[in-house]
Amino acid sequence: MRYPDKITEKNTLDKFFNFCFKKNSTLTMMSEPRSYSIHIERKLDRKNMSMMAEMFYENECIHQWSRYISSTIEKHLSEIKRYNTEFNGNWRDYAITNRLETIEEWGGEPDDYLDDTDIIIPAQNDDKLASYSIVSDLQESDLKPVNVDIFRTFINGLRKNEDLNLFGPKGPLSEINRYIKKADGTMEVMSYGDKITSQIINENQCNKLADIFDSLLLKMNTVFGKLEMIKDKKHNKQFFINLEQDLTKILELDV
């Protein structure tokens, strides 16, 4: 079985994703091509094969998305903090600096230079500067609302985690001994009562994870949606103070 690569944990959000993937590892195993190819020999109908293929695709999308979303947030959060502190939320000062840095790195248009020399002339009007504003930069980024439907199977998998537990009290491998470590460090076979207790704890934990995941997607879509819809590229100081706070809360899983 191929488990998704663990995300480098730089913040609470990364740790949350890794924990969810670990809890949903059975779902990943069931949908993996090497797993459902076995069912071809058992003449699994096309409808179920298609369902597992779709599940595998959705899981892959979530894994890929989770790998870059927190690093993307951190990258843009750093720029927002710079805007709020170094430029004190002054859109024009930021845009002038951003324009000069962009031209120096990538080059500019003919009218950005004086007499075909390397002397960069100031932007003549605010309309030209507006394209270098922090709003323009962030609206071209990956901080976009996500389609929550693609997460539905994954989140439901968390809620039904115990139904997929092969070694649980009702699982097909329930007769196989499982062990717990005692206070003195020795291992002993789990009793039926121990398994039930473990099941209840795991169910509560996974339901909480699913609730947090739902809240996280709602928070992201609300915050990213506001960024996507903002029109004023000039008078937005308070907006970016609030955005800095919101993105920080997302990374800290304060949703």
C-alpha cells in the first residue's frame, strides 16, 4: 500500500492534515489502484469500480491541495505583514516599490524607461500603479475558494472511520489479537471491552476531526472569497489588517 507522503509540519494546519490522512489510511488503501485491481478478478461491477476510481482521484486531489495550501498561505501572509508594517497599509508606497522590484527582476515596458536607458521613470498615474498593488498580486495567487464537494468523501470517511476498521469489534479481522501497552511497559491482548472503549474514543476523535475539517473549509472559503471580491485597490488598510488575522487563525486552526 502507498501512503501519501507526510507533510513537513511547519504549523498546526500541517499537523492537522497529517493526522487526518493517518486516520483515513484505510480509505486510501481501499481506493488505491493496486487494491481495487484485485476486485477485477472478482468481477466487481463497473459502477463500483468507477466509484473507487473517483474516490482515488478525490483523495489524490486533497493530498496535493493540502501539500501546498499552508505554504501558500504562509508566503502571502508574509507579504501582507510586510504591507501592514513596512508600508503601514499605504497602497501607493507598496505599489511603487513593487513596480521597481518587478521591473528590475523581469524587465518592463518601453515606457518604463527613459530614452532607452536603464533609468526607470516613475509611474505617471495611479491606474498604472494599481496593477502593482497588493490586491492585484493576491488576486492572482492560489488563495481561491475551494469546491467543498470534492472533500465530502474524505470527510465522510473520517466520520465512518470505525466502519472501515478491519480490526474493530465488528470488523472482518476482529478475531485477530490486538495488543495494548500496560503501565509497566508489558503488552497484553486487548479484551472485547478494551476494543469497544478504543472504538468509542476513535469515533469521537474522528467526528471531531471531520467537524474541524468542515469548519476549516468554511473559514477558508469565506476569507478567500472576500479577497477574490475586493475591488478597492487603494483604500484597504483595515481589510488587510483583518486578513492578516484571519490567515493566521487558519494556520493555527483557530476556526
